[in-house]
Amino acid sequence: MAHPPALAGLLKQLARLPGVGPRSAQRVALALLAAPQKMAELASSLQHAQADLGSCATCGNIAARTEAEACVCEICADPRRDPYVLCVVESVADIWALEKGGHFKGRYHVLGGVVSALQGVGPDDLSLGLLEHRLRTATPEFAEIILALGASLEGQTTSHLVASLVQRAAPNALLSTLAKGMPVGASVDYLDEGTLGLALTYRQRL
Amino acid sequence: MAHPPALAGLLKQLARLPGVGPRSAQRVALALLAAPQKMAELASSLQHAQADLGSCATCGNIAARTEAEACVCEICADPRRDPYVLCVVESVADIWALEKGGHFKGRYHVLGGVVSALQGVGPDDLSLGLLEHRLRTATPEFAEIILALGASLEGQTTSHLVASLVQRAAPNALLSTLAKGMPVGASVDYLDEGTLGLALTYRQRL
């Protein structure tokens, strides 16, 4: 059965979203068609988001566009955030995850990815130039750079890359990475041997 | 952390879609913000769908809007479809599922739901009046009405309701329902006792 073109177009656009396959696209399309109000609101949200959101010129976080040419995100604009500690993350989603806990009070830098030979992402695709410029020009200078990249092979490769950049551009800053070990709620017999090995190596005094 | 208003609005609209929770909404929003072209295409697809799609005045299927006031869907407009057999389904998604197999060549009627005390759906919420009108005025008269509603309690209750309506409005038509039994690929030891009971009761001669 051929769908009407407007429906076929909507199904195609929906099925391209991450985590949405052809079947969920059908479900979403039918739900939206049954609720025209919702459909209109989603369309206008998308347009607002496109018009009003940009990338923070300092850190790469999502920022509301203002009259000024360069966007500044809420975190970079917040004078209460510690200007001495910088946390380097892969993506904006990682900022959201870290902010949920509220444990980190410093600034962020979003790399926009991790190097991956498989996915064809090289160092030039990451915002390393921006990071280097920021480290060299920051006033006050950063006292600590935390590398909060994933514990995957790609994350660790990227960590090494960023570490050598930091040593060049901010030789006085302390370099650290997120602790590796047991996640909260884990039981020992379900942990993989890699995690168990790290948890043993970095065991803490009681 | 407070999100910029345009982002918060988009996340809210996305999280209201069926099968999309707050986390998938974040993932979708970030993917769209990273690909402005995709975001614009999705917004315009939504607007096209809203402007160009309506409900078929005959059967309730999704139909492209035309100059004419009443929409007619592709199936109702297709002269090659058998005008003697009507298949009553719950939703447009059921038409899509049946059409995929291509086993059914007749016409459809979309009820728009099934009666459910839990979800507060009563007979008045279904397109029963339209069905009755269609059965009474159809030329030629329908020779068979197939009830293709779900095998759930609500589906079966609705089947009874539709069956008595059909007996009133089209007393000469044959009434049938979808066969119940083992799904293709099932193994007997994993089937529930209800399905096994039905499969035994309606066993077929080899």
C-alpha cells in the first residue's frame, strides 16, 4: 500500500531519528495525526530550537542565541562556577549527566566526539584547537583539568591526545581523570574482569 | 542546570511522543541540534502532514486532503478492491499490518479504538455510527464483515458490540473473525494455555 506523500515524508523523517525505527516511526506518526495540537507544538518547538539555540563559543555546550554574535552558555556565564577547574567531556549529554549529580562546580569543554578509526573521526573533528586556545588564554589560569571521557578504547585514546595537549598548553595545571572501579549498586560476581582489575589496582584505604 | 527555554520546550514535546522517554528525548534533541538540516526537514514534514492529511470520510483511514471537502483514502478510491468484503479494525496501524501481507483485498473500517472501562473509552468514542450508516447504505451490499480486532478482553468486548450492530444493520451479511491459534514460528511449549486451548478447539483437518 502506498502512503500519501505527506505521510511517507513524515515517516521517513521520524525513522531517521536515533532510537526510532520504522515501527516506532509509524506509532509516533499515528499518535501525532490523532492529536493535531501536539503535532503543531512539536513543529513549532523544532523551529524555535533551530532559531534560538547555538553552540557556546567558549565551551561548545548548547546555548541560547542572543543579540550578541557569540553565544555563551549558562554555565560559562555563571560567575559562581569555579573558574579554576575544567572538565573535558565528549558531548553535551555528558554535561547533562554530570550536572544531574551536582557534584561538579567548575567549567566544561565539549570535544564534540572521540577519535574513532571505525567511525572515521580524527583529531581534526574535535574542538581541540578551541581547547588549546582556551587553556593558553584563560584568566585566571586553570589549576586542574579533569578528563571525563568514556572508559572505552576510543575514550581512552582521546584522553591521551587531550592529555598531551594540556601538558603543552597548560603545563602548570594538574591533570586528572574520572576514577575507575565498581559502579554504585554493582555486585562483584557480575563485574567484568577489566573493571574488577581496575577496582583492585585503585583500591582505597578504609 | 536549567536548559535554555527553546531546548526545554523541544525536550518536553519530544518526551510526549509514544515510546520516547526523557532520555531518548535528550538523544533525539542532541542529534537534531547537531544536524540543522534534519531538524528543518522534520519540522516541515510535520507541517506538511498536518496540512495535507485527513481522515477518510468513508472508512477512517488516513487520506491525503484534496480540493474536495470529504477525504477519500487510497483503498476506498481503488476500484480493484473487493466491494463485498469489509474488514473492521481498531486503528490505521492495523490496516498497515494487514496490507503488508497483501492477503486481504476488500475494504476496511477503522473503529478508532476498542471499548475499555480502564481507559474510559465507551461505544460513543468509536466510529460505530459511521459503520452503521455505511452498512445500511452500501451499494452493493456487503456480503461479509470480518471482525479483525485484538484477541484481548477489550478487543473481544468490542467484537461483540460490532457483531450486534452488523446483525441489525446488515442482517444478510456473513460475520466472521480472525482465526485464533498458534502464530507462525511458535513452539508449543512456549504457548500460553489460552492460545493452546483455542488451537485445540479450532484444530484443522490435515
